[in-house]
Amino acid sequence: MMKKILVVDDEENIRLLYQEELEEDGYTVDVAAHGQEALEKLNTFQPDLVTLDIRMPGMDGVETLRKIREVQRDLPVILCSAYGEYKQDLTTWASDAYVIKTSDLTELKGTIKTLLSKN
């Protein structure tokens, strides 16, 4: 069974990059441009894992994560950010991992593999 990943990012080029690369790795991928769309897709797409941008207009990634946790406590969520300064706040969040955004998806893919192998 193919694992399903929901990519949440307000930047279209990031969504396309992640989708392309993760589909090449054999995942089924859907995308959401913002937190509200992500929450709607939890029910329709039913992802096995979510990658979540932190800085988004409207509901940011931290708020979106909180809402995801209210409905799906065990869904693995990877927070992605171009900014390293969030990393030390990790303990205050219920995310499963934190990855610094870069065009090289090696770390992200490795983290996804690790989290999905636990489930």
C-alpha cells in the first residue's frame, strides 16, 4: 500500500518540488496551500504523514499543527521552515520532526522514511 503524504506550503514552487520528488520515491502526494485547506484534506485525502510549513499567511504552521493534533493525535507531522531559529522551540510543539527547508530534500526524505517506518 502506497503511503500518502500531504504537503502544506504557501509557496507553489515548494509544493511542486516536494510533490514531484516524493512521488518519484513512490508516495502518493497531495498538496495544500494553507492551513485551512490542509485540515479539510485530512478527511478527504487521509494522509499517513504531513509536511507543514511554519510561516504561512492566515493560520500559520504551529496553529495548523495544533488543530491537526486535535483531530488526529498520532498523525506524523514534520514542520518545515527556512529559518533555523525555530528549532530550539521544538519542545513546545507537538511535531514529530523539524527540517530546515532547502532545495536538497535528502534530510526531509530520510525523516519521512523514518517516521513512516514506525507506523
